[in-house]
Amino acid sequence: MCKPGTSYTVGDMSVSLIEKIKAAALVDIKQKIIKEEVLKTPQKLSLTQTTNKIIAIGSSTGGTEALDYFFRSLPAQTPGILVVQHMPEHFTKSFAERLNSKSAIEVKEAQDGDSLIPSKALIAPGNKHMVLRRSGARYYVQVGEGPLVCRQRPSVDVLFKSVAKYAGKNAVGVILTGMGADGAKGLLAMKNEGSLTIAQNEESCIVFGMPKEAIKAGAVDYIEPLQNIPGKSLWCAEQ
């Protein structure tokens, strides 16, 4: 509405009306362009990365040195990795920190509910079992107490059986140097669910107990020296 006392000609009003129509049309065009750009922009389904493949590792006597070599040999891009190393409570955190300082990927002591994502490794805490769980596309771990399995807590069998159940053919199982038979039954469960499996050979083991029992159980696809296992694990994950 015009202010009182202001005079406008018919021509002025026509020009003003035309400019308003043009401006309105330009606004409509800009809004349409913005809407189209928003629709074309890929939308993230989740702020949490997920891992498609999993490498699960079990070790005991001599395993700290074997895992040190394994993690130093990895590239920056890997599947998510889960590790059970027989070790007393309070020692696993510093061990994970030491591996993290030498590795191109993140390595940490697992906490209950931790997500498993690419290029991240979770080490089972001493005196607690670690199991894999899945919710939709998200893999995560549960950490807690429970009875000893194969006289161990954490137990490799407990981890491997959970990986067999929730990851199946999307997982790789690795059994490294160690005393006893922990991991043999779990590795066989993984193999039966379609996982590829690897055992460290006798010549490179400090103690050949755990790999030997897994081989005897028919749970192993490949027997490799330690220096081949990082590369072989990644190769298996790509199959």
C-alpha cells in the first residue's frame, strides 16, 4: 500500500508491478534449484562406520611378540580386527597402547559396547570374555565376566564362536602361537560357517599347542609362517 501524500503515475505502478513479478519468479527458481541440489546430495545413513569383514585372532604363549609383528605389518586400511590374547587383568590396556603406537591402525582395549569399524582393532581385556554382536549393519562387542572356558578368561573359543554366529563367511579366523587347545573348537565353528581360517606354522611358533590342536580338529584352511600371516589375513578378507 502506498504512503499517503505520495503520487505515482500509471507507468510507475506498471514498472513496479513487473519488477515484483520478476523478483517472485526468481525466488521460485532459486528455491527449485536449492531443492534439486538437496535431493541430489547423497545423504549419510549413519554417522557410524561399519565393517563388512572381520579378522578374529587368538593367541597365548608367545602371542605378544607375534601380535606385535602382525600389527606393525598392517597397512592403514584393514577390516575390523578382534583379538584375544591370554593375559592377566590390567596388562591388556598397556599392551593395546603399545600395539597402537606401532601400528598404522587404531588398537585399543575393548570396552563393552564398542563398535567394530574398519582399521580398528579391539583387544579383549584381561579376565573378561569378549564376544561379537550385530545390530543391523553394525558390529559391536560385549565384554563381561563368565565361567572359565578352556581354563581361560578371556577365551579364544568364546570369541570365535560368536564370530561364527554373527559374521560367518564375512570373517577370517587366525590362531597364533600358544599353549593348550583354546580356539580349536571356535575356529572349527567359524570354518563350518564359511570363514577362511589360518594357523601359524610350528617353525615360527614359540609354542605350537593352539595351532596344532586347531589343525588336528580340521579347523584350518591355511598353515603359514608368522611373516606371511598379516598379508594372508587381508587376502582372505578380500575373497
